[in-house]
Amino acid sequence: MQRRNFIKDSGLCLAGLTILQDLHNLTKIDDHRKEGVVIATWNNQKAVEAAWKVLQENGSALNAVEEGARVPEADEKDTSVGYGGYPDREGIVTLDASIMDHEGNAGSVFFLQGIKHPISVARLVMEKTPHVYLAGEGARLFAIENGFKEENLLSEGSNKEYQEWKKKNNYSPVIGPKVHDTIGILAIDKETRLSGACSTSGLAFKMHGRVGDSPIIGSGLYVDNMIGAASATGLGEAVIKKVGSFSIVEMMRTGHSPKKACKKAIERLLDIKGPKDFQVGYIALSKEGEVGAYSLQPNFPYVVIREGKFELKYANSYF
Ligand code: SD4
């Protein structure tokens, strides 16, 4: 009898605990329904502020990440994204971008030229075509058909740097620990919908035609609305080989926190052959609104807004 009562009581206790846990999770979700969360790579403060504004006006996470990514795309001083991005070694600015929404829809542009906002073209690919990727001339024509105007994206400043680089003509397609600005931005909105965006001009003075991780779904960006989202910056070739962002979300699925998942994904880079002097930084956001980041080399900043508070943080790094 005693044993039976004990089992009954402990069963009730467990059921109680489960209910408490569920209630706790629900409260957590309710908190984020009130506010939302935004995280982005590097010191993209203005971008997360723009995204946060969308969330506070009851906008969707998708609108928030698009608005956020458009900020550095239009910023001449950001030499890794959009207008003012460093050109390739032929002197041409070529852009890559990807976007994913809470329903698992995805759109990307690769090697896009002459259009300032590749993230908005990527969104149109997602929403207006049955496809996921549009590249090069096809992507440019699609953008023009949809009302985007063609512009010269090579700023005076970036052209000057390019002219300097040409004097030495030293081809070094490696991203070192020095600061870059490629934007990966993730958001969860008041209805707990997750979305993400990633936009870049790629490696400075890269080979004409080179494409990095940023437009590749699963590498530069991945969103699974049940679990979380992740994005990457740094040497795209390394991220692509390890399908970085997808692997982070899958590790979160098995119970790892966003930070732990980013750390494990960074550790996977170590078995890539060759020197390890390149940089990769990952950011992640869970369905519960928890954020995390990790990088291979030190000095990888990322920015977060939650509960109205902006924070500039530095990720822990492997080295
Ligand atoms: C690329 N991952 O094209 C991008 C570069 C980058 O900050 O992140 N720059 O490989």
C-alpha cells in the first residue's frame, strides 16, 4: 500500500512539476510576445534599433530583419555590405543576401550587381517566385522588373581603397580577426515568430564571381520556427564547409543553449585543413528568446536589444 501511495504521490509530483515547467515556458513566451528580441553580428547598432522599432509597432520579425539589414546596405561607411561595400578584384561591387521567415520560407540573391538593397530582392524571390536562389544577371533583371533602381554601388572611399590594393595586387581571400561588418540579423516578434536575414558584399577584392556563405540557406542563415535561428559572419568558405547556421539550429534542437550550440559549431571548424588564422563568428536566437554567440578568434562584437535595452557584447572565442 505504502509503495503504491508513494508511486501515486511521486507521479502527482512529477505531473505538477511538468505543469509548472509548462507554465514557466508559457510565461517566458508571453514575456517575448510583449516585447520581442533582436540580435545582429558586429556593432550593427542602428540596424537592431531599426528592427526593434518595427517590433514595437507590432510589425513582424520578417519586416524587422529586412528593415534592420537595409540600414548597413545603405550605409556608405559599411564596407562589407551594400552601397560602399568593397568591390571584387575587377573593381565591381557584387552582393549576396538571404532571408528566412517563420514558416520556413527562404529567398536569396547571389552575385547581384547595381542594386543597393539585396535583402529586399531576396525577400521578393521568396515571396514572388517558386524559387529560393536567383543569381547574377537574372537576379538583377528580376530586381529591375520589380521596380528597384540601378545604382553605382562603388563609393569614392571604397574605390580609393581598391586603387591602393591594386598597386600591390596581393590576392589574399582570407578574413582575419580584424573587424568586418557583414550583417546577420535575427528577430523574434510579439507573436513569437522567428525570422532572419543576412547581407554582404563578401570578401574584399575577391575573385569575380566568388560567392560566400551569406546567401546560402543553412550556411550564412537558418531559421526553424520551432527551435531557433542562427547566422554567420567571417570566412564564408569555412562556414559553407560546415553548414554552420543549420548545424547550430540542429544542436539547439538537441537541447543546447544558443551559446553552446555556437561554440560547438566553431569547434567543428578546427578540422578544416590549413591555417586557423581566419575569423568566423556565429550568433543564435532560441524560440524562447535566449541569445548566444561564439567566435573562432577574439574580438567578435554582436548587438542585442531585449526588453528595450540595447547591449553591445563581445563573444567568447576559441582562441
Ligand atoms: C563572406 N561571410 O562572403 C562573408 C564575409 C563576412 O564580414 O562575413 N564579412 O564570406
